[in-house]
Amino acid sequence: MYEYGLVFIEVVFGFFALFVMAKVLGKTQIRQLTAFDFISALLLGELVGNALYDEQIGLIHMAFAIGTWGGLMYGTEFITQRFKGSRALLEGKPAIIINKGKLDREAMKKNKLDMNQFQHLLRLKNVFSLKDVEYAILENDGTVSVLEKTRAQAPTRKDLKLQDEKVYLPITLINDGEVIKDNLAEINRDEAWLKEQIKQHNVKSIKEIFYAEYQEEEPLHIQLM
């Protein structure tokens, strides 16, 4: 019974200590989870978890662990505010993935971002076609900020008339120089048709294409390597 009471006290202490630390650090630190924050949070979770179930570790050790973690977080925030040059190292910096409607393949490679992940992030912003994107910025916390093209932001009268008609979702046909055969079969087309389509864009080989998107009643949208 004594052991259960001790665990209860440690859990309550840990909860309130973390709550106070979160208040001290501020809301932005919780929302903007950088790589440094992620590592330190994992470390803190391990230390607090061990403190709860290890009889040799008491409240003093838990308080020390939480205080050290809070000090590191506060120190990092102080450094990044005081010395601007340290922000890129400790917090990272945003990366422009789409610039003036063009995909930046090197930026995607540098940030370990593949096309499927990027499309998922765009869909979270209610953007289903890359054709509608003028700028897309990968933020430090892993989210994407999107500026849509004028056509997507302010539809013309012709676009408004089409709102009641059937809407077709875009389908990826080429990703990083490779044909996605399942998607090609889904639209009842073959590679011969695809090659004919890319010839109309003065592209000789599928290997030259980084991304190609098909949408019913729309021309094939192509981004080269």
C-alpha cells in the first residue's frame, strides 16, 4: 500500500512540475516542435518514467531531471533570441518546396521528403493538385504553408459555373522518373498513351520527368527533373 501511495505522489508531482514548466516555456515551444525539442522530450519521458517505477529514484531526482530539461529548453530559446545565427542550427529553417509553381527536387532531397509525404501534407491544407500551388514552404515543425495560384484562390466565372459539375481528383502517373502503373491502369490508359502525352510537352523520356499528374478534362501536368 505504501508503494502505491509513493507512486501516486510521484505522478502528481511529475504532472504539476511539467505543467509549470510548460507555462514557463510558453505556448510556442509546445506548438513548434523542433528536432532539439523532440530529442529532449524523449529524454525527459524516459527520465520521468524511470523515476516512477524505480524505488531508488525519488522526488529529488525527478525534480532534477525536469529542471535540467526545462533549463535546456529555456537556454535554447534564450540563445536563439539573442544570437540570430544560432537559429538555423538549433531550430532549423523553412524550405521552399514549390517556388513559382515549380517543384524544387533538391529541397525535397535535403529535407528527406518524398512525393507521397508532400502530397499528404498538401491534402491537409485542402490542396489536391500541385497545379494550384504557387508557393509551398516546409516549416520547422514539419507542416506545409501553401500559397495557391490566383486561379485557385479566386475562381473565374467559368470556374464557378463548373462547381456543380463532377469533380475529378488528380492522379499521379509519374513519380521521380518512374511510371506508377496502378494509377495508369486506374484511368484505363497504357504507357504508349503516356509516352504520346509527354511528347506533346517536348519531353523525350519518362526518366526526365520528376512528377506528372493527370486530371480528367485537363492537360497532363508535368514537372521535369
